[in-house]
Amino acid sequence: MLLCLAVVLLCVSGIAMWWVRRPKGSDSLVAPGVPAQTPLWKGGALVMLITGLAFPLAGGVLLIVVLLDWLLISRVATLKNVLS
């Protein structure tokens, strides 16, 4: 039961954090802007690399998402406008 409550809390807190940081006046589901100083991106990339190596299925999903973004979303203007 505790695990189920943790999943619900994770979902609700994720939506709340996005709602607080979303761009003002935005009417689409866009990611919040990148902060001016992002010193921790290398650490995040390292954690994703280690996770991908430790859990190959998670690494495959990360690779598919990066390839999807690079091949499809960044090249199709309609998708780029809707998702960015």
C-alpha cells in the first residue's frame, strides 16, 4: 500500500511542479524554460548513462527517446511547434 501511495504522490507532485514552472500564458503542454545557470547537467547525464548501463531496458528507452527527438520532432515543423 505504501508503494501505491508513493506512486500517486510522485504523479501529483510532478504535475504540481510543472504547473508552477510552466511558461506564463502558455496554452500548450510545453516544458519549462532552461534556467540561466545549469551546472548540474553533466551530473544528470552521468546518472542517465549509469542507469542505462545498469538497466539495459531503461537505456534502450532513453536511446529511443533521444533518437525520436532528433529524427522526428526536431525536423517536423508541426510537431516542433506543438511540443516545444
